[in-house]
Amino acid sequence: MYKMVEAKINGITVEVKEGTTVMEAAKKVQIKIPTLCKHPDLPPSAACGLCIVKVKGSNKMLRACCTPLEDKMEITTNDPDIVEVRKTVLELILSNHPNDCLKCGRNGNCELQSMASDFGIREDVFRKFLRDIPIDSTTGTIVLEPPKCILCGRCIEVCQNMQNVWALSFLERGLDTRISPAGDIKLSESPCVKCGQCSAHCPTGAIFEKDDTQLVWDALKNQDKYCVIQIAPAVRVAIGEAFGVVGKNLTKKLYALFRRLGFKAVFDTNFGADVTIMEEASEFAERLIHKKGELPLITSCCPSWVDFMEKFHSDMINHFSTCKSPHEIVGTLSKTYYAKKNGIDPAKIYMVSIMPCTSKKYEITRSDEMFASGFQDIDVAITTRELARMIKQAGIDFMNLPDEEADSLLGDYTGAGVIFGATGGVMEAALRTAYNFITGKELEDVNFVKTRGLEFIKEAEIDINGTKIKIAVAHGLSHVEEVLDRVRQAKKEGREIPYHFIEVMACPGGCVGGGGQPYNVTDSLRLKRAAAIYQDDKDKAIRCSHNNPYVQKLYKDFLGKPLGEQAHKLCHTEYKARPIYIR
Amino acid sequence: MQKKIIYLRDTDSAQQDRINDFYTLFSNELRDANLQEPVQLVKIADIGLYEKGITVKILPENIVYSGIKNTDVKRIVEETIKGNKIIKELLYEKKSKQMRAVLKNCGYIDPESLEDYIAAGGYKALIKVLLEMKPENVVEELKKSGLRGRGGAGYPTWMKWNFARGMNSPEKYVICNGDEGDPGAYMDRSVLEGDPHSVLEGMIIAGYTIGSSKGYFYIRAEYPLAVERVQKAIDQAVSAGLLGNNILGSNFNFELEIRLGAGAFVCGEETALIASIEGKRGTPHPRPPYPSVKGLWGKPTIINNVETLANIPKLIAGGGAKFASVGTEKSKGTKVFALTGKVKNSGLVEVPMGITLREIIFDIGGGILNNRAIKAVQTGGPSGGVIPQEFLDTPVDYENLSKLGSIMGSGGMIAIDETDCLVDLAKFYLKFCVDESCGKCAPCRLGGYQLLRILEKISEGNGELEDLNKLKKISYAMQKASLCGLGQSASNPVFSTIRYFEDEYKKHIVEKKCQAGKCKALIYFKIHPQKCKKCGLCMKNCPSSAILGSREAGYVIDPQKCIKCGVCFDVCKFKAVMKE
């Protein structure tokens, strides 16, 4: 039982759990306290100094973001004095921030910009001084622009504590303080795994996804190109947020949109997910029954996770599913299977992936296997946020588009394919099919609710043919290591390995919380996006990948058997240990 | 027997060349005295006394004679050097207004000798605590004593200890904050270097009281001798069974370790200090949770300043009531100040709380150099403020200083006279704070910088009246919106100088004049043609060839070339060069 505290905020009585901050408590009584550093998704860093409030009995002002509400406190969140101080602090922050709004990627959705607007800033009160620190775009996925940084510390909290990657840190002190990889190296030489969570949490344009939309426009303009497109599962339930709609599945409007933008064929990454499951479930069955390869099998469709593993946990390479990620599979198949079936020159196919993820920009050239079709399988990967900008640029009333269907061969998906977008989804989809592969029977209830939800490490046991299959699902890279350590420990002590199958997603919540998704993500938003995904699964007539008729046709007409020669050539990849730091 | 050394120094600034005569006198007398052991005679550059005439210090006895006349030399050699007798009437009398408690042993015992410390009454308090007292009794004594933290904020020490004592945790920590960083302050350094065992003893008692078995000395790396001596003291205490397991058979275990600060001023702030010990970036964190609840490695921790801890042994040995008999109603005991600036006798002084600023400056410090007029006193280091001369009779304690817009701080005290410019002073401190801001929070990082820019603008003669409002606006925002003490107080020098010396700012801004002659852009040198004797010395010495003319025509200064170094002003023997 929690202890409750009762206090007054602006004269309004509020009762909250002990430990609740003044800022959170104020929210409960419809009072919004301004802040630039506190993100609802993260612990307070207490950097910006805007959230100051007054407490009766003290002549100090306290920071609402990190001050716990105490019993009988009387808080004032707003009076002319407080507003004056806040405005001064904001003016100070602006004195160190370029007035580049018109050409900044965050124009229109920048937290600093809207704060300046709220406070009616009309002039540079203090003398402007800007920092001259070079832009770092070396990863090709996210771009670091330190002069725009307000040092809120969110990216560092995310990179160090949420993701345990420690690519970003503060360097120097005082006015020279800046965000940078330690040792002032380039981001591409740092441990950065390109998850992009920093860019999704940045309040300004200081960390921004590398904008590849122009590449897409150029391709669409080019008459020689046969432009095709695919969307990832998590994109369809988040893109609406850019248009004011939360938690809505907009798959069919997206299909219509792509045709209006000029794409010749519209595919769905979910189809690729179904293929991934065919391969991965086969791999699992092979390892479980025929003992070919090590258990636990660990999923590999998250490129940041792959990068993280190759850098920090390369001893686990043998456990990794060699299966490529769904969009890579669709990419390969579009330039082989689809091209062949439709008599199109694969050299002319230009494949665009719409992803919730910044890391996919890295994945498309990660290794030789990403060129399995003989061409670069995916020509460009853009994020949900980039797509939103394209829609607005194209002048399409997106929300009122009619519903359309995807193009066949690589467009029809099952319920198993779509749940890839949420944490636990890949595991659930794989189990639905693995059960069939091992037992030859269909599951009566395909819903594995134990793998759903936002608990960081989820464990479950499933009985397959009398074998208790133990699984674990982890998301958020800082939580993955705990699971891996359990495996290592068991190996070292010669005990039975605690798991047969592990799913890992780098981003908290899985792809719905991806680093390329719309801003302001919180757990409640992650759950809403995930709910829309599970609804799509529930609404599907076919919910297991192996029952997808187009998948069956693909194997029959083209790939042969799962794990077969052709499948192996096109749908699998390899891993190698990579240095954490490149010097 | 140690070799005798005579240090010789003319402490009067006005006299010249007198010292050489005395040197000869002493050498002759020493030679004539037919001494068995050779005596070394040294002219030294500073003897720690000012305006006290010819002064000698005789080692190893440490006898100081001041105001010596020619006729005294023979007596000194005969009676003191040869006869080992002290000549009372020549002895330099120490001002009695000081009260040495914390500094009692400094300079009197060998800081590297545990035996010396014990002989001076050391570790008696620890024995008393371990054998006779329960932790709650120690807290009780502290409460009676009214001891408050000497690091700056003046938080009651007993409360801090009691919080930590009440926490239910198997691990707790005691930290000694020796990250003294205020410019010109060296109170902690002197204690750590001169009496390390007293701080050790304070820490062990603290550990016993709160139930901790591990303590850290956090000492800045710029204090190598302090580090060396503290380490030596720790080693000695371990060998003597005063540290380690089962101390003095009491079942109490305690160990100590040194951690070096890497030169960041902000690491004196307790949450930043903890981060630094943990190996993290030294930036402050929001409080609560306070360290006494969740501190080092997330465990209850008390952090006390060196001087606070050094007070503990005497406080316990003599009892809290005795400690409380010194001082004012709310500020008890003594306080060490580093007295500097335009005062005749600069140095460390330890005074009872409640003494007036005037007593410190004039009775102990001997007044202002060259007998100029005092303008103000700056206390509290870069986070402090100025107190104008009309408040010199204020008794020094935490409350009074803060009422006047300054702070006790860790004990910096700078006398400011009419040749000091307050705008320049504010600029100096601000520059320090801007350099030392950790950069974490916007009001401090950016506010300090903007303040500095405005002050520079004013001192360069480009100030506008609107700038005064900006200064006030930023200072207020920094005070209210900064996270830690450094940021909250970084604007104090600006605030307090404007509070008391707004006119001086206005003179800079409106009349473009710096009366003290400190702000170079606002001063001009001119040669007064009537006073000039056409000697040409100014031209010869001018480093920028800004002085034109000849012995026939006289000299003028070319303002375009003049770099306002003031050399001409200093070298002119006829006061013909004027500064305005």
C-alpha cells in the first residue's frame, strides 16, 4: 500500500502517491508546467530550469520536474514573477540557439520553438552566441547537430541508461559542454547502434534522422525507375499521429497514398514477416528436433540489436537466427521473384522501405547479403517521420483517402506478420508456426498473451509435443543483457539453458516505439500503437504465417523449401564480431 | 640540534634599500659573535607581516621580532642567537582577537607525527566516544554545541548526522569534502596539511555516530602535500589501531580512503562530489533525495567540510556546551577566514563567531594597505557578495552575512579599498563561475556568460542603462532557476555590487568613468605640461612608443598608441603623469 500525500497546487487540492513529482501531480489537476528537458518517457534530468515553481514557506523556487510533492505543500506554478524568470531562462537558452527554424527539420514540431511561441518571444534579448561544432552525419542514419543542442540530456539518458550503449555523452564543461561520443570521435566510430531513440526524444533539431526523402522524390521522378514500396507493421499505427489521430491502423490509406505518390507497386513488410517466420520457425524446429545449431535461438530482425550483438555480445553469434529481417526479404524478392513473375528488369526496380526505425538505413548496406538479389535489395529506407513530411509536401489529404489493397505476390499478410511491430510479436508469430512445424497440428488458441505488454523481460512456457519450450522476450537494450547473462551463466555452470527461444527488440515497446516514429512517445502511446496492431491481427482471417496462400505460392513457385538452397541464398545473412570503437 | 636560520625582511612598503644595511649589520654581528654553530641569514620576500618595520624570524624556535632598530641587532645576536633568550620587548605580538581552535595545532605540531597529535590531546575524543558514548549521545553533544557546516550553507551538523544515523542501511558512508576551490581560500588546505589527524579523528567519530564503516577523503589534486600528509596520517592510524577493524577494542570498524578531485570547482557541491567519487561526470543532481538518505552508491552518506570535521574532536572532548559558549545565538564556535585583499596582514585568521568585520580587518588585519580608505569587504568567495564599509560593525555570523546579501561561504574574506573597482570585481568572480559552471543547467551556464558579457561591455565603456536591468534580470533568474548552489549563487557578486554600488555602475555607464582606475578602457593618461620636468623617463619606459616629444619640447601621450599599462604613471618622479 502506497502512502498518499495531499497538497495544494494553485489552491487546488491534489492527492497523489508519495514520491510523485510536483510536475506529475500538477498534470492531474490540469496544470501544465513548462519544461524543455523533462520527457514524459524519461526520468528528470533537471537541466533546463523552466519548470520552477514556488512553495509556500520558502523563498527559493523549486524544480517541479524533480521535486517530490510533500504532504501539505502549497505550490504556486504560475505568477508574474515565475513567468518572468521562466521567460528569462528561455531567452538565455535562445541566445545560444541558432535562429534557423525555417530550414530546420524540426520546424513546426520543435519543443523549443513552440515554447518560444508560447512565451511570446519576439526578439533576441541577449546577445546571440552560437557554438561552432561540426555536424556529424557519419552513421548515415542519424545526424548530430550540436549547435542546436540545448543540453537537456535526454539523448544521453536514452543512450546510456535506456539502451546501455553509451555512444553519447557530455563532453567538456560550462559553455563548452556538448553532446558527443566520448573522446570526441565520430558517431560512426562509436558504439552507436543507430537505434535513433536519441532522435525520437530530442526536443530540438540537434539529433535528427538523416533525411532521405529527396532520394525518394528523385526516384519517383525518374522515368527509368520502377518504384515499389513497402511499409513496416509499426508505421501504419503511428503515422496517424502526424495528422492528429492516435492508435489507428491506417494500412489501407497508406496503400492508396503510395499509388497517388506514383509507386508502381505497393508491398507490405508484413508479407516479408510471414516469410521470416517460415524460415525462423524452421530454424527453431531444426535446432530443437535435429539439434542442428545452438539453442536458445535468438531473433535477428532488429538491426540495432544485431549491431549491438555484433559489438558487445559476439559470443552469441551462434545463437542468432540467420534469417534476414522482413523488409530485406521483401526487397530481395521484389528484385527476383516479383521481377521475374512480372517481366520487369530488376535493375530498374527502386525499392523504398517505410520503417519506424533509423537503423534500417544502416541495415540496407550492412553486409553482402543485403545485395542478395544482385542489386541493393532496398534502395532507400525512410522513417515514419520522413513519410509524414512527404505526405504533407505532396499535398494529399491523407486522412480522407479511400481504402485500397496492396499488390499481390508481396502484399498479403497474416495476423502473425503484423504483430512483428510490437514487442513479443515475433515470438508469438514464430510459435504459431513452429508449433505446426513440430507437431503437424494447428494451435487451437493462437494468442500468446504472456509475450504481450511492456514488461521489459517477459518469460513464458509453451508445451509443444510434450516438450516445455521456455521463451523470453526482451526489449530496450539495457534489459537484454540480463537475459543473455542468464544464458551465459547457465552455460558456464553446465546447467540446463533457461530458454529455448529469445526475442529481442532494441527499442522499448518494440518497433511501435522505434527511433523513427513520431515524437513524444510514452508507454501509454506505445500501448495504443500496439493495441492497433493486435486488433489488426485479431481481424485477420489467417493468423499463422504458414497459412498465408501467397507465402505458400512463393515457396512452391520460387523458394523451394524453407532453409532450402534458394531460400538460404536470398533470405539469410551472416554475422561477425565488430569492434565497439573504430580507431 | 637544528641549524639556526634568521629570516630578514623589511615589512614597510614605503622604505627602500634599508634591508641591505640590516643584512650587513647582522652579518657583522654574527661574525663578531664567534658562534660555534654557523647561522644562516636569509633575506626573504615575505614573512607574513606587513607594515611592521624590520622583522626577523629565528628558526627553529620560530621567534619573531618586529620593529627592529639598528641598535637591536647586537642584542638579538648576543641574547637570542648566542644566549637562547627571548627579548620580550621586541617580540611581535599576535593579535589576541583571534581564537585558535581548529588551527590550534597547525604550525605547532609535526603534522606527520601521530605522537605529536596525541601529545597535543589528540584522539582523546575518539576514545571518549568509543568507550563512553552511544551514537545518540554524540548527536546530542553536537546539538548542544550548535555546530553548523563550515562549507558554506551552515546546515546544522547534528541534523545531517542524525538523518544518516536514522537510516536503516547496512552500508553508509562518511565523506570529507576537501575540494576547496574558492580563489584565495586555503583554510582546508592548512588544516589538512597542518593537522591531518584532527580531521581523521572527526571522520572516525562521524562514522561511529551514523553507523558507517567506510569514509572517503575527497581532496583536490592540486593539494599534493595535503594528500601526502592525509595518506600518512591514515597509514599511521591504521598501524596504531585507530582505523581498521575493532578500533580500540570497541567492535567498531572503520576504514578511510582518499579520492582525488580533478580540478572542477563544482565537485565541491555535494551531489557532484558523490558523482565524482562514483567515477561519473561531476555534475550536481536534484535534491531530494538528500545524500543523508541516498548518497554515495545510493547509500546514506554524510558529507562534511574539512573545517567542520576538524571541529569535532575538540567539541567532543570539551563538551557541546563549552563549544556553544563561543559565538552568537545561532552561530557557534570559531570560523577560519582567509583574509586577503588590501589588508596589511593577510593570512588565515580564526575568530569567534560574532566578531565584527571591523575587528577582523583592522585589529587582526592591521587595517588597509597604505592607510587608504576601505570601501567594502567581500566574503564567501565567488558565491558571496560585498559588504560596504558602513556595515563593518556587523557581527559575523551566518544570518547577518546573508541579510547583507553575502554569505559566510567557506571563509574567504577580501578587503576592498578605494583603488578597487566593483564592476571589475564582479567581473572577476563571474569569470570564475563561468569557467567553473558544469554546464548542466541553462540558467547558470548561459546566464553567467551573458552577465559576463554585459559587465565587459560596461567596463569597456559601451554600457547602456538598460544593461543594469538586464544584469538584475539575469541575476534573479539564475538565483531562482539554477539547480545547485553554484548556479544559484553565481550571480551574487553582481547582485550585491549593484545593490550597494549602483552609482559606481552608473558612473561607468553614463559618465564612462572608472574612479578606481581599474577599467582600462575608461582611463586616460596625460602628461601635465607644468609639472613635467622633461626628464624623458616616461618615454624611455613606454613599451608601446606612445610617448612623443623631446627634452626640449616636452612630452605628450598619443592616445591611439597608449595601451594604458600605467608604466609612465609609475615611473614619473614628479607626478606629472595623470590618470583620469
